[in-house]
Amino acid sequence: MKTIGRNELCPCGSGKKYKSCCLNQEKRTNLGSQEDNRVIPFPGAAKGSGQEDLNLKELRSLINQELEWRADAHRELVDKLLPQLVREYRLKDAESISLLRSFLMIWNDYSNEMNPKFRKPGGYAGAMEYLMANLLGVPSTQSEMAAKHQVSVTTLGNAFAKLYDYMAEAAIDQNNPLSFMFSESGGNEASFYPGDQAFDVRREMEEQMFVLNELVNQQNFQSQEELENFIHAFMQNDHTQQDLPKNDAAQARELLLHAERERNPVKRLQLARQANKLDPGNADAYEIFAQEANTLNEALTIVRNGLETVENSFGASYFAENKGHFWGLVETRPYMRLKHYYMFLLRENGDDTAAIREAEEMLELCPNDNIGVRYELLMLYLLHGDFNAARRLMETYPENSASLMYDRMVLEYLQHGITPKLYSYKEAALQANAFVPAYLYGKKKLPRHSPEYIGFGDENEAIEYVASHSELWFRPEMVSLVKWMMKGKH
């Protein structure tokens, strides 16, 4: 008998894919159920019988003996996660077990179709627990889940976005067990998943700069005034890449823009590979390759090779001539992004020494620090007790931002304890941003997602600071400082 593919049309003639039609019915039949118990019962609804009483032992039997898995890692993830959720959330009633079963079935569908690759299972495990907790009404944040599952917030967020998008797309099928989350009367998508509007605006502006740069290079201006008039006319007319012939570099950038927005990992890699063939010197492709790598070591190797390729593409003379002006030159931005991502991977690998070196090199290439690496570097200096380097960095960037003002408090406290100077530093920090203490004290919980827009002194800035500096503040040696801050001046 011919095996029917999950994505092939169902032989029953419904016009649906097999996975969305008779496959579900066959699974239920094989499990001995006459009802569709993949649907989560609403509170107050009449409880069914039989399959809704499925206990954890039967769930694990379903995982390990009855369901088909594309990879052992996908099966092992839920085999370890479900017992943990049962214990921690005390999931004993039929509705809770049904909820667990629904998550299991959607993970089985997702993993078999999308074949997700992950260096650490904590990304997807944390994403599923985050969803579970919110559906159960248990307050939680992605930052908390990332710390619990020992992954970065970025890793968990990427896993969550891919899983959530898959669930949202599948919600048109009434058999989807979590479809109520995406219905008009169900969950609020905006409360889970933010849009990409800010990303689109930034990349559109960057693409205009590429266009302007290429158009300027085609001209032969006789004076600075002619150049300025040309740039002014360009900005007024809102030119796009359509003004230029589609050269390889431009086509590569366009493909990479699509790849950045693409949630399907297979399609992302296809787009990135096409772009890489057209322009091997575009660093954005290597970041995508690394994000989809199977292991952390593989990702690190990809990024190292990518950085070397781009550096060879630029040439040693380019670095010598333009050191100090990177990012201002639009063609250097993908390289700086990849270098920043390399710093992130090094930290994930536990190599803070190498991460510090990367950050220091980035500041040499771009003292203006458009990416904002100085804030991460300062935190690393403080975490590792390099107080002299921390002080020099603060003197290099004498600003009144919340990040530097609160970090200055940390530096003073770690070096000298509670001092009279600390009182004035506290007042300056509060003037920079008065919202930070509420998040440090735990009076307010961090939101599920980082804010897209941050203003000086606003609450979004406080959220971003505490989320990015949690490992600095939430340590045993910092307890006394936090308590002192709560007491106020005496």
C-alpha cells in the first residue's frame, strides 16, 4: 500500500492536505478514541469521557511508542518537558492533561513538517512552557523562561516566533487543538508576538542608502554643492532600488530581506544560499546560516568563516583606510551585524573573554557605536571585575543614559560598597530613568517582548535595561545594593 505524504492531497477528495484531514482521524482511531479530543475544552464545558482522562503514563506511551517522529531530538524534547510541566504546574485534572496532549500533537505536527534544528532544546522547550503558562493564566516572561531553560532570550524568542507562526497558519483547520488562540473571540495575538515594522523601516532606510551610494558613484560632480543638491533631490523623490539595474549585490540584498522575514527555516536557508551565491561578501547570509545551524560549534564556525570571507572581500587596505568610520559606510553594516552576532554566540558558548575582544574591536572600527555595543561591553567589564576598563569606557562615553547611570552605581558599589558618592549616583540614575527600580525590586514584571521603540527616560528604556542587565543585577552580591536602593536615603 502506498504511503501518503503529510502534505499531499487527502485521498478522500476533500481538497485538504492529508495532514489536515484524514490523518488526524486515523491517529485518533489508532488511539482508540471515537471523539476529537484534540480540541481543548473551554472552562465550564461538559467534560468528555475516556480519552480526556489520559494520564501522564499514557501520554509518554503516546510519545515513545505510537507517534512517528522525524528526529529523536524532537521526541526527547517533549518526553522530558511534559513530566516537568505536570509537576511544576500540578496538572492533574482532565482538562490540563488534554491541554498537554494538544501541545504534544501540535509539536509532533510542527516537528515532522518543519524539521526544526536546535543547538539546545531549551529554546523550543521554553517557548512551549511560555505558551502553556500563559494559557493557564500563570504570569511569565520570555526572559524568565530563557533563564530557566538555560538559553538566551533571543534563542527562545526565535523558537517561539516560528512555533507561533506555524500554529497561527494552521488555525484555519478546525481540528487544530489551539485554534481558539487565533480566533476573533480567542487569544490576542498581539499580546504574544510583536510585528516586524521597526525592522522593515530600518532595512528600507539602509537599502535607500545603498541606492544613493551607487547613484553617487555613477555621477561626476564638479562641486560639493552639486553633490548636496543631488542628495537632496534623491531624498525628496523617495528613490528605491528600482532606480538601478539589478546587479548581483542588489539581488542578494533583496533575497536576504525576504530571508529575514521568512519563518520557515528551509525557505530561509534557500533564500540565504541564493543570496550567498550572488554576493559571497554579504555578511547577512552567514548570520542566517548560523541561526539555522544544528550546534553551537557549527554556528561559531560558520560565523568565523563568514567574517574571514567578508574581511578578504574588503581587503586589508579597506580596513586601514576606513577604521573608525564603519557603519557610516553602508556596505560595512552587514559585517558589523555579523561581528555583533559573533559576540552573542561567544557569550552563549561561555567565552566572555573572546566576546569582550570582539566588542572592543567593534568600537575601534566604529567609535560612534551605532549598534550600542558599549552597553554590553560595560556590563561584561563589571561582571568580570575589570573596574579600570569599565571606568575608562564610561569616560569615553560620558552620557546620561539610564544604562550608564545605573551601571555607574554598580561600579561604585562593587568597588567601595555603600558610600556617600553612591547617594548622588542614585539621584542621577533616577533622573535619567525613574522607572528602572520598579523592575529591579520586582514590583513590576518585565513584559513578554522587548519594546520596539525606546525613548530616553521612558518606561521602555527601563524595560530594555533591566532585561539586558539581569545577569548583572540579579546576583547574590547585588542583594545589598538593591535593598539599599529600596530603603532610600537616610
